Amino acid sequence: MSEPPLLSMVERYPNPTALARRVRDGSLFVGLHRLEARGFLTRRRGLYRLTRRGRDELALRHALARLVT
């Protein structure tokens, strides 16, 4: 799964179980770990949260999508 949709999903559903219900393929946790390694996410008390860098990246992706459409 690509990064922008996964960041959006983490923003809406911080619980890993809720995320797993939304994504059918096995790439969810690989993507979450990749985003965590890049500094876009943190995991505290079993919940994923966007860092400031993650929120900025998501806002940038949304702005670019609005410009393209």
C-alpha cells in the first residue's frame, strides 16, 4: 500500500486492529513499519499516531492532489 492512503488511514483509525480490517492484503504492517522508520508515525500504547512530519507530508499530498485535479 502506498504512503499517502496509509497516512490518511492512520489518521482516521490509529488502532492496528481497525487498520487491519480496512486493508485486505498483507502489506499493512510492512507499510506501517516503513513509515515509522521514516519518522512519519510513532507507536505509543499500541496506537499509531502521526508525527509532525507525517502531518506535514499528508497536508502536502492533499495540496498536490487538489492542484492536479
